[in-house]
Amino acid sequence: MANIIFAQQLKHFRKEKGLSQDAIAQQLFISRQAVSRWESGEATPDMTNLVQLAEFLAVDLDELVLGKRPTTDNVREPATSTSVKMNGWEFLTHYWWLIFAIGGWLTWFIPAITRTFH
């Protein structure tokens, strides 16, 4: 059942974009006959080709394979991180390497400043 929907969707989106089977085949580095078999429902692409096909046709993978249009119900928002305040020791455990960078800069900066004032 899903194979039939995929075959119909692939043909629909290909024609909607004005593409030939050969153009899709060239983009995915496969034969035109493979695309023809996908559209006739004789075969299905592997996962890699399926993802590349959805990207090339600029459609959602669910829409291409299952015929389901994305809705706002099933679109997930990116997780937002809650900011947690760090104390001084936690900061130093994460950014201890800054001590070397700041120390190196100071060993250059302080002599350079003292030379300009003498």
C-alpha cells in the first residue's frame, strides 16, 4: 500500500517540478530505469536514495512516502535550553583553559605597555 502511494507521489512531484526521470536519475547517480521502476511500483529506493530524493524534490519525507502533508501538530519545535547560572568553580571547571590564554596575553601586554611609558 505504501509503495503505491510512494509511486504516485514520486510521479506527481516529478511532473510538478517539470523534471524527467533522467534528471532525477542523474541527480541520484542511478539509472533512469530505476526511477521508472519506482514510479511503476515495481521497486522502492533504499533509505539513502529516499532521503536524497526528498531533498532534491524539496518535499517532506512523510509527504513523499506516505502522502501525508506536514501539519503544525506534528512539527516539533527545537528544544530550548534553560539557562542555569554557574558559580565560580563550575565556570573554572568548564573554562580552565582561558587562564592560559589570558596569562599569555598579559605577559605580552604588560611589558608592551611599560615600554611605551618609559
